[in-house]
Amino acid sequence: MTEPKRVRQPGDRDVAPGRLALVQSFVNSVNVEFGPDEFASVAGLTRWMERQGFAAGLPAPSESDRREVVEVREALRALMRENNGATADPAARAVIERVAANCPLVLAFDETESPVLRPGGTGTRGMIGQVLAIVVEAAVDGTWQRLKACHEHRCEWAFYDRSRNRSGRWCSMAVCGTRSKMQTYRRGLRAPAGAR
Ligand SMILES: [Zn+2]
């Protein structure tokens, strides 16, 4: 697997550390607010996989493979909302468990002869298996809890919160933080009808 491409992050944040950057890139394959969605077509999904060092496999992913990938992506985004203080989303967990059942991981030895878990499948299911294996690793080492979906509901960009007390709420304080606060402010004003 090649090193994930470094894309400039909102708020000049650094991408998530190590392999977790792949999970971040997976969830950010769509810009929720402005598009585009790289997984909107099988061709786009194939291009994303190749860029991340996965062989899309033969035969090419099917439309139902594509839909499954999108389902997992949005379920992971829901878990990243939880990492940012949202209430638990049992439906998202159910999606991940259902899909994960078809994405086996097998024991292998890496170049340092240490045991690791690798996807047993190929194609999109191999890729999903890899993404989910990284989530498990990150949950164990404590980095997963820092990968959050932006609290501004129009945005939901996956960002990595490096703050000491894990208090980051927005991908960018200047953009999403400000508009989120403006919205709260406007709601608070509650001008009487016809006042303006
Ligand atoms: Zn944001």
C-alpha cells in the first residue's frame, strides 16, 4: 500500500497519523457540502482505490459493490460524529458489522516478521477490510477517538483533532466554527415577526 496522498486540510490541520490517514481519506472521498463525490460512480471509486494503492481487481467493482462502499463510508462518518459528541448510532454499527462479515481479515507477517491482520478478500471488500482493520488498530491505540466529523452539519469533513484535551469540534475554527456560532447567535436573537 502506498502512502496516502497528502491533501491540504481545512484549518491547516495535518492529516491523521500513519495508516489512519487512509480512513480519513476514505470518508472525505465526498465533500458533503460542495461535492464532488468520488464514489458517485464505479469509475471514480476505481480511480480512488488505485490512487490509494489498492488493485480494484477483476472483474471491476459492480454497482452493488459501489453502494456497499458508500454505505460503509457513511456509517464510519456517523461513528466520527460520535467521536465529536453525537449520540450513539446503532444503525451505523449494524451496517459495519453486516458488511464486515463479508470482509475477512487473515493473519500475516509483515517485513519485520511481526504478526498483522491483512484483508483476505480482494477488490472493494479487500479495501473495506483494510479500512476497518485500521479503525480497530486506531481504537486500540487511542487515535480513532480523535478522528471526528466536523460539528457543522452542512460540512461533516473528517478531521484529526490534535488538541490536548480532544476538544476540537470543527474542521476549521475560522470557517465552520464561525458560521456555527453565527447560527446559534441568530437563533438566540429570535426577533419578533415584522420587526425588520
Ligand atoms: Zn467543517
